Amino acid sequence: MFDAFLQFLQDPTPFIAWGGLFLVALIVFAETGIFFCFFLPGDYLLFTAGVLTSGNIIKEPIWVVVGVIIIAAILGNYVGYYFGKFFGKGLYERKDSWFFKREHIDKTEEFFNKHGGQALIMARFLPIMRTFTPIVAGIIHMEMGKFSWYVIVGAIAWATSITLAGYFLGQVFPEIIHYLHWIILLFVVVTTLVAVMSYRKMNQEKKNESPKV
């Protein structure tokens, strides 16, 4: 069972081919709204869904696929917001475990404080922060209208750009479906580097802002 789960994280293609759009929506919902699901595939899941739609492995039209992903991402963020609003303070007291690190929410809070509501859009393209940013918004009781605006814009930008990139590349290069595992590896490397660089930049800025003695 655990081996199958690791295989899913490395290459969700066969699982998506089996579970279809419903599985894609479920994963997007969980990864964008449930704090202990931050490790689920995000960006490369959307890209893969686009490629598989292009190859008719996901049977729904691409506009339906993108629309469902947008809705799932928005609903996931609302779940994260209300979790943060009513239960989020407990995360600051939660002990570190194999699936949760206190620094995840600390870094996200720094990111949110720096960028304000726009963090909800920017975090869509950053693993881990994509999960925790709406939770932080709930913890600080961000005004719902403002939260909704940023969440909707971010979900549309994220789902549309990455899913359509996969779809159109699949249309132009149909053989790309045979190399998805390499593309997924590239996505993992790039997103990890972006996340690490963002963390390092925030740490450096925090050090620079600290009072010198």
C-alpha cells in the first residue's frame, strides 16, 4: 500500500487515468485546503491532467477539466480558511511530526505578512505555501470579500495556465505522454528549488530586518 502511494507521488499518471477528473478534483481540493495534505501533487498534477485530456484519457472536454479544477481549488481554500479561523491557533502548539513541521506555517505567515492578500495568488504556484496560506488568512480573520477575490483570481490563474500548458503541448507533441515521468521529475525539481529559494530569501530578509546590537 505504501509503495503504491510513493509511486503515486512520483508519477500519478496511471492513477489519474484510472480515477479520471474526479480524482484530480479530489486531490486539488485536499492539497489546497487540508493542512496535512500539503505533500500531494499540485502543479505537475494539473499539467498531467492537461496532457491526459489532450490524449483523451480523461474524457471530459478541456474547459470542463479546467473549470472543475478551479472550483476544487476555490472550495479547498475555503475549507483551509475556516479551519484556520476556528482551529488554526492549535497549529502553533502542535508538535512536529513526519507530516507537519511548525516552520511550514511560520514561513507561510512571514510570506503572508510581506505580500498581504496577494500572497493568496502568489502561493498558488508555491508548494506547501499553497496549502497553508488560506489557513493563515483564516487565523488572522481576513475579510471574506477580500479573501474570496484573491482566492478566485489565484485559482483561475493557476488552473488555467498549468492545465492548458499540458493540454496544448499534448496537442502539438502527442508523444509527450510517454515522457510524463521525466516532465514530472522536472516539475518537482523546479518547484522545490523555487520553494527553497523563497525560504532562503525570507530568512535573509528577516536577518536584515533584525535589530543589530
